[in-house]
Amino acid sequence: MEYITLKNSDLLVSRLCIGGCPMGGYGWGEVLEQELIEAVHTALEHGVTFFDTADTYGLGQSEITLGKALGKHRAEVVIADKFGVKVGPNGTTYDNSPEYLQQALDASLKRLGTDYIDLYQVHYRDGVTPLEIVADTMEGLRKAGKIRYFGLSNLHSQDFAELGALKGEFVSVQDEYSLACRKNEDDLNILRDDFDLTPLTWGSLGQGILTGKYNNSTTFAANDRRSRDIYVNFHGEKMQKNLEIVEAMKPIAAAHGKPLSAVAIRFILDHLKDSVVLVGAKRPAQVLGNIEGCDWQLSPEEQTRLDQVSA
Ligand SMILES: NC(=O)c1ccc[n+]([C@@H]2O[C@H](COP(=O)([O-])OP(=O)(O)OC[C@H]3O[C@@H](n4cnc5c(N)ncnc54)[C@H](OP(=O)(O)O)[C@@H]3O)[C@@H](O)[C@H]2O)c1
């Protein structure tokens, strides 16, 4: 396993992080709790020490399952959790206010069955609360021992001015990034280099399209979010482009005796400097396929080929 210390922190984490979205048991097709728990155990056995979740994933179910799976191993790992998105009867709203932050954190701690969260992140900004207020609230909770560090997610150039004054306070930033989604690459590089935030990539397998198992005949069940058009990786022109990228990945995977998922992960680890790759996994075999992304190298020619086909 490869490890990295998150910027401005002493959080040493594996560069592969298990994403908790499928653990929510909602909107990802069929998932079985026992397989999810075994997936976490497989990750632990292979040196993965970083686990990401959010209070919205399955409306708390992801945190419950993760806490249950980690059990006595909790102190050995780094848990990243998120707040700020509220799902209610009237749809989705966003809230980063100090009152809601403290309330959301207490609820998450309870569901995880722990008394601290290592990395507490703003899932999405609410468009109202200044980042300075969020940082001050987080700092108070850090002093109270409820969180160790705090991070951000889904931030872009319009947030840079506010971030300037807060350099060194937040330690990380999540955004979508993969061979199927390069649009945030410049922002992530700037956020790392100019604002001192470690990039954590989500959708790293393009929600599964980069594993090579989906094609034009694929249909998703209604209980799978990828059936919806907004999951662009599986629809229209974007799907065709992704299938072209998959074809370019195949000879590279074969040359190294690796699954395609490993090539998708390796590209991020090599191309996005000092990053951590978040990958959702439903069962142990998927975790094993993703661990294969670590501890090897793409040749410069392979990197160039992947860079060009996905540009
Ligand atoms: N900050 C944010 O706003 C944000 C947003 C989204 C996600 N995230 C985080 O980032 C994590 C990763 O993103 P994601 O889960 O959305 O997408 P992803 O990691 O790109 O794709 C995950 C899906 O790919 C399939 N898969 C995983 N490993 C596989 C393997 N080795 N072989 C074949 N199929 C495999 C599984 O679904 P199937 O088997 O059904 O194909 C799995 O659910 C999330 O879990 C979450 O923790 C954060």
C-alpha cells in the first residue's frame, strides 16, 4: 500500500480510500450489508487505513455500516465524514451554519459509534455561510476533541478568494476526478499548490464505467442512480467517449496483468500529484481489484496515451 500525510496535518493515510457511497445501501442497485462489512475487512487486511462516508449516504446508513464494520479497529484508521447536505421531504437543501454543523456532527458520531471524526468535511457549500465561519466552528469542535482536522469538498475558482485568508486551516478537498472526468484537474492542482489542500478524488472509476464491465447494452435498474441521465458517464456521447477510453486502457491493463480498475486508479495516483483516490466498493473482490492500483507504475508512454485519450 502507498501512504501519504494530508497537508497541514499528521493524518497518515493510505492513498486508496474506501468510499462509503454504496455502503448507504441506497441508489446503487443491490448491496448486501454482510458483503459491505467483508469489503471493509478486506481493505483493512491489505493496509487500507482511510474510509470516507457522509451523513447523506443512505441517510446515515453508510455511517452505521462503516462503524459496525470497523469495530475494534476504529483507532487504527482515519475516518473522513461530511455534513452540509440535508435531504428532506421537500428535496435537497444545503446548510453550513454553525448550529447545523454541530447538530450534524453529533448525529454522525452517534451513528458511527465513535467519539471523534478524524477528518470532517463540508460536503457542499450552502451559498450563504462564509468559509471563515465554518472554519471557526470547526476549530471549536477540534478543541473540544470531536474532530481532529477539517476539509472541503466540491470547491471551485469562485471560492478561491475566500480561501486565501484561511490557508493552513482546511487540510483537504474532494472533487470528481477520473479518466472519465478531467474537468476539475486545473482547480484541484491550484487547490493543492496554492491553498495547501490534499486532493481527494471521487467518482475515481467514473462510477464504474472505467472497470470495463459496462457497454452500450447495459441497463440499470430503477433503484440504481446510474439509470438517470444526470449520471452522464453512462449516457449519450459521454458514454461513447468513456468506452473509447476503456478500449485504450485494455492493452495497458493486459501488459501489467492488472484489472482495468487498477489502471484507472493508477492514472490518478501518478497524474494528480499527492492525491488520494476514493473508490466505492460493494464487496471484497472489488476492493482487491482496486488495491491492485497501488504499488506499480505506468510507463511514460502509457501515461501519455491515457492523458491524450481522456483529455
Ligand atoms: N464529495 C462528494 O461530493 C462525493 C460525491 C460522490 C462520491 N464521493 C465519495 O467518493 C467515493 C467514490 O465515488 P463513487 O463511489 O461515487 O464512484 P466510483 O468509486 O467511481 O465507483 C464505484 C462503483 O464502481 C463499481 N466498482 C468498484 N470497484 C470495482 C471493481 N474493482 N471492479 C468492478 N466494479 C467496481 C461499484 O459499482 P457496481 O459494481 O454496481 O458497478 C462501485 O459502487 C464515494 O463512495 C464517496 O465516498 C464524494
